[in-house]
Amino acid sequence: MNTDKVSEMLNNRMLSEKAAYSDEGVALFESTDRMTTVRNVNIDALLLGLCQSGHATLTIDGVEHEVSTYDLLVCLPGMTISRSETSGDISGCCICMSKDYVQQLSQMNSGDLWNAILFLSKNPVLRLEPSEAQSFKMYYDIIKAKINRQDRRYGKKLVETLFQACLYDFYGLLERFLDPQQRPHHSAEKVFRDFIGLLSSTYPRPRSVAFYADKLCITPKYLSAVCKQVSGMTALKLISNFVSKDILRLLNDTDKSMKEICNELGFPNPSFFGTYVRKTLGAPPVQGAPQVTWLRARGHAARGMQSCRS
């Protein structure tokens, strides 16, 4: 175990001696109940610490932050933890990587990197979903299990790949927290164009925001925020406008039965279809109804479609 390297990353000899593993610019910590007296830790690395139970109060760069279960503490190079107070049941795990090691393993777009740094400098504590916390703990456990078996062929490469996967998963996680307005404007516009292109070319159109977000490799929350920023409408509203146009076309311009229309558009049953139509168009579906019956709904959908194209 290379405690000297950890001392360089954290500038704290006492803390470095508590590492479960340290070598080549990386360190793993756990059982953080032993760190209740930590003072003046000058971070010179990327530190990702998951709180699994208990709570703590940390003063980071002069600002007090609360940490509790499922919170991820993210400390960037240059940050200082000047004081910490923890509950008696505090526990967690921590992955620490030197700046050089992070740069060696990952390549992040400079614009995205700047936005991430700007956000994390003010928000070093991220509240994770239980599944996200479980995923981080899984990375920690796998890395810890493999890191002591690097004598095997490809052992070191395997460990580096695990750290790299952890980093990219963390970058993906940040998308949920970053404000789309902090991202480069052209990036938001491109995401919106790609979304509208995908929505226009898919038939029948899935009504779930998650479907399109997955195709675009972004989170549903980010997709909806981008749509709101660029068009003034949420992703769900835009999807609804496209689906409404399909419904109006099939009800007014085809001889298909209600059941056939329901099946073609991917609705599970006519009852669900009727409920959806009443909610989105303000009237029940009536096959072959006079155009005036759908005048208001058609105009509403048309305005939505026009907004999408402008």
C-alpha cells in the first residue's frame, strides 16, 4: 500500500493511513466512522464518497454541507474540508483518484467538463436514487475484489477498465443534476433536433419520454428540460402533439375500426385509447365524426406541430 501517494492526493497523513487500498494514484476508503476527527484536508484529487448510513456535517471551502444516506460527496482538486462532524452510525465507501489518473482514463468534452466543475464547486453533495447508490457501491466492491489480484494476466488492465467505467457512469449521473441552460446552447438545440427527427420518423410513436431519451443516450429529465428550453413545451407535450395528429388522421380519414386504430397506434385496449383521447383532445373518439367535432382538437394539435417546426 502506497500511503505516500495518498498523502499527496489528500495532503493528510492520518487519513492516508486509513485507506483500505492505495496505489498508482488511486485509493479506496471504507468504514468512515473512523474519520470523525478529520480536519483541514486539502483535496488534490477526485474524491467520490458514498454515505450508506448515518449523517455528517462537512465544511467545504468555508461552506457547510449536510451529508446523509444515499448522498454522494464529490470533492474536486483544490477543495478543502476544514471541519467534519459525523453521527455515531456513519458508514460508507470512497473512491479517490489523482488528477493524472483521471486524465489518463477518461476524455470529457471541455465544455461539459467546465460546466461540471462549475456545478460541483457549488454543489459537492449529490442526492442519489437508491439504485444509483447501489450501482456506485457495486463498482466499489468489484474494484476492491479485483484490485488485489492484479498479479494475474490482464489484472491491472481489468482494474483500470473498472475505474474507467465508474468514471463514465459518474459523468452520466451528472446529467441528471446539470441545468440544461449551463450546457452549450448548440448542444441543447442539437438534442432537440435529434429528438424531433426521431419522433417524426417513428411509427407508431411510443408515448414514453424514456423511450426517446434512451435512443438519444440521455436521461428523460434532461430531454424534457431541453425541449422546454428550446420550444417552450415539455417532451411529453411534444409527443402528445404528434400522437394527436395520428389519432385525428385515422379517425377522420380512414375506414378502419376503432379496434384497428387502437392496435395500429400501439394502445393496449380501446378503453385506454378512449381515455387518452379524451384527456389529450378534450372529446371522446368518434369514428367518422364530422370535421367540426374535431375542429378545436385539430387546431390544438396543429398549433403544437407548428411550434415544433419553428
